[in-house]
Amino acid sequence: MSTGFVLEFEPREQFGKGHNRRLRRQGQVPGVLYGAGRDPQPIKLNWNTLMHQMEKEAFYTSIISLKEGAQAQPVIVKAVHRHPIKPQILHIDFQRILEDEEITLEVPIHFIGEAQSKGVKLQGGEIQHLMTEIAVSCLPKNLPEFIELDVTNLELNELLHLSDVPAPEGVEFVELTHGRNPGVIAINPPRREEAEAAPSADAAPEAAAVPASEQEPAEGKD
């Protein structure tokens, strides 16, 4: 089981919103480490280091080596709590993993050949993404960073479902195991602005302008 990212952490002895705010002001991010049949452990991480790692898409779908001193343990990211306005991480959750236990994680879809697809290039359609991530279940060694879906042959008014997506070896799609088969991507006819409403047939025509020489004199004047 290989790991692609390494992060160092320290135990977090104090708790509560006030303490977490102080940690963030000090350039640290509060978090929690749980799973593998062990008690949850509150932790803290360096904000700059964490943000640098989180810039990479693969960070969210890779096995991460979480280190405390010389000891390391494999984990995955389970939840990231962000500030609704500021570019700030409020809290992060990691799950410990074991080689022989399946994990469940949301994995991004990489769509291949969208611009070259028949429905777009030849038929003028528009792509509609119905899903951008797929929940997968697998052993840690089989965890994919992303799922590829080639849509080069997708035509206008055609829809691909989750069952049409090729699953990597050793990977199951959670929705399918629960008997659900949602749509993933479609090519729809192009949206067009509504045509301007035509003038009503029974609308009264505008009065024609009358030449000044044919106008009747105003009442009360010679």
C-alpha cells in the first residue's frame, strides 16, 4: 500500500471553538483522526503545509502518510470543513485505514473527449454533467485517484448512466451496489433564446399620418 502524500501532526490537548480559533490564528488547523477500531484522536497541523498539499486534486483520493515524530500511519481525507467566505480551513477529518479493510470515498470523474464528441462537434449539442464524482468502495491498494470516462462517441440526446462507466479492477461503485443507476453525463440540444413575440393579428394598425394640406381647420377658427 503506497502513500503519495506526507503530513506531520501534533496531538491537540485542548478543545472547543475558542481554542480552535486560537489555533487558526497561530497558523494551525484543528483536526481529528479516527477509525481502524481505535479511539478518535484530536490533532493539529500546519496550515501552510496543509494548504500546499490540498492544492493537488489527488490529495483527496490518495493514501496519506500522517506522521507524529518518527511514527507514521496511513489515512485518507474524509471531510474538510471550510469557512463559507474566507479561504480558511476550519477543521479536517482523517480516517485511519488497514490494508485488508475496504474504504469508501468520493472520486472525481475525468471526462475525456468532450469537445470532440459527436454530439458537440458534429451536432451542435451542449454537455450536461449530472455527476462529477463517484462514490467508490475498494481495498486501499485499489483506490483510484480519479475515474476516466471517454465520451468521444456520445451523440446528441444521448445519456450515459453510472453502469456505463468502466470501473477499475477491484473497485465497486456504491450507487450500483445499492440498486441505483443515476445519470452521469448527457448531450442536450443547444439552449436558444425565446423568439420575440410576433405582433398580435387583431391589434389595431397605427393611424396613417395625414398631410397638413388635408387636415381640417380647428374648431372656432376661420
